[in-house]
Amino acid sequence: MTFDFDWTLSVPFIFSLIAMIYTYFRTRRQDVEERFKTGSRRMDEIDMRVARIEQRVDMMPEREDLHAMQVTLTEMAGSLQTMSERLRSQNEIMRRLE
């Protein structure tokens, strides 16, 4: 029993097998490159968002600024109470004069 190898059928099969393997790895590589590009774009967008948020946070008043504003508002409220007491006393004087 001898084994006769038929090249007419095996050569096209081998070429098609090689083409399938090449196509598999080539498309797989393109998928990876596309994912890297997509990931890079997403990272750029995230970097821009973080930069915008940092800018907004830097522009916000700090704790000391808010405390100074609170003290100033308290002083203004005290001044307004003093003024209202004086106006009330002047209103009473005006009422007596009438």
C-alpha cells in the first residue's frame, strides 16, 4: 500500500488555509488598533473634562473667602439693626411732634 500525495488538491487547500490565517490575524490587529484609537480619543475627552472641572474649582471661593463673606454679612446685619432702631426712635419722635 503506497500513499500517493495529490498536489492538485492539496496546494489550493494549503493556500486557502494560509489566507484564512493571515486574514484572521490581520483583522484582529485592525480591531486592536481601532480599540486603541477609540481609547485614545476617550482619554483625550476625559483629560479635557478634568481640565474644565479643575478650572471651575480653581475659580470657586475658598473656605477663608466664604468665612470673610459671612463675617461681613453679619456685620451688615448688625448695622441694619442699629439703623432700624434709630429710625424707630426717630419715628416715635416724629409721631410725638405731630
